[in-house]
Amino acid sequence: MRWRPTFMAEVFESLLRLGLKACPLCGSAESLSMSPFPAILVDGEFPDDIDAPSELEGGDLTFAVRIECTTCGHLMLFNAQRYRTGDARIIENGITEEEGRPLGRPVRNLPGLR
């Protein structure tokens, strides 16, 4: 599961308009990158029994866009729901071998953040 490229471009443009032109921590303007994979945040209680079905008691899942500074490691998460328009699909299943990268590694540099 990964972000659709069109969704990533829309989020990128929106973050630029909001002023994210450099890392807010170290000021590096060329080291921000966006992961093509959603970061999934769980807001709720996990069952006491690890072997129990994976149901969240009164919880919520948030799909977040992950931006990381490769210079200082500053990590930013943005709620993907805020960038979604209508019923537009923002996630696609599967990736090609050429697009495959290890999870957790930022792979899309955000060009033009000078």
C-alpha cells in the first residue's frame, strides 16, 4: 500500500503554499523527503491479550504523510485526510519492482524547497 503519485504531488504543492520550504529544525532547504508509504497512527487501546483479534476498543486510525529531513532526522507527520478531496483515491495497492524500496526510508526528495 502506498500513496498515489498524484496525491503526493498535491500534498507537496499544498505544503509549499503553507510555507514548508526548509526543515523547521535545522533550516536545510534541500534535505526534505516524502515517503511514498502511509504512516499509520493508532489512537486507542490495544487488547490485553496479544493473540486476541486485532480490534481497537473505541480507537481510531490516522493515515499520515511522512516528511523527514535527511540532514537532522526531524520527522513531520501530516494527516492525509486534510489533503483528500471528495472520494478521490489517495492510496494504491502494490508497487512495481522498480519502485520498491525498504520501508521507513524517505525516497521522494521534495525539489524546489530553496
